[in-house]
Amino acid sequence: MIETILAAEGGAPEGAAIFFPAGYDILWSLVVFVVIAAFFGLFAIPRFRKILDERAERIEGGIKHAEAAQAEAAKALDEYKKQLADARAEAARIREAARAEGNEIIAELKQQAQADADRITASAHAQIEAERQAAVASLRSEVGSLAIDLASGVIGESLSDDAKASAVVDRFLADLEADENAKAGN
């Protein structure tokens, strides 16, 4: 079949002409090429360029938006760090104030406890002194009556004069206290 097509065209080309097409093939190929190039040049390429430009604008807008968001985030981070530092300083100040207030309360409570202890001690000393005085008075009367009874037994006569007996007992007890104080002083 190829042989019949070649025979109809004027025979088979020979030599280097085999590699070059005929003139009408080049002409029609050139017409088709110009039509396709015009179509791409007038319609397809401007549309692709428009789409690519829109994408480039969107990308640039996204980059600008991302940079703005990043700057805003950095500003918010700085503000957060500042607030955190302020909060830490405030917490430290509150802790110090609480510590100072606690120390004041402790000092006041110690002072109050010391005052209470001093008051209780003074009250106890007063009570002890009162009880000692009562005991001394009780002992004086008992020792006095025993001494009078003893002296009456030794003397053999009754010492019924209360004033005289009381004076003798008081003098005896005063002598005993003086001896006791002299022994304690040495």
C-alpha cells in the first residue's frame, strides 16, 4: 500500500530528500502552527498568566497576612511576658506582706502570751503570799497556844492572861524568824 501512495505522488524520493517533507506539507503545517500559536497567544497564555498572577497575589497576601499575624503574636507574647512578670512581682510583694503580717501577728501573740504569763505568775505569787501569810498566822496561833500550854506545863502555873501570853509568843516567833534569816544570809 505504501508503494501505491508513493507511485501516485510521483515515485519514491531518493537520497536526502527522504528526510525533507514536500513544500505543501510545510505550508499547511505552518498554517496550523500559526493558528495554534495565535489561539495560545490570544486566549490560553493570557488566561494562564491571569491565573498565575492571582495565585501570586494570594500568596503574597498570605505572606503579608502571616507576617502581620506573626508580628501581632510577638506583640501578644511580649505583653503576656510583661503581665507574667508583673504578676510574679505582685505575688512576691503579697508573699512579703503576708510574711511581715505573720511575723507581726506572731510577735503580738508572743507579747500577749508573755503578758498573760506575767499576769498569771503575779497572781500566783500574790496567792502564794496570801496563803503563806495565812499559814504563818495560823501557825502563830497554833504555835502560840502550844507554847502557852507547854510553858504552863513546864512552869506549873496557868498563863491565862492573853495579852501577856500573846506578847511572849510573838517575841518567841520573832526570835525564831531572826535566827532563820541569819542562817539563810550566811
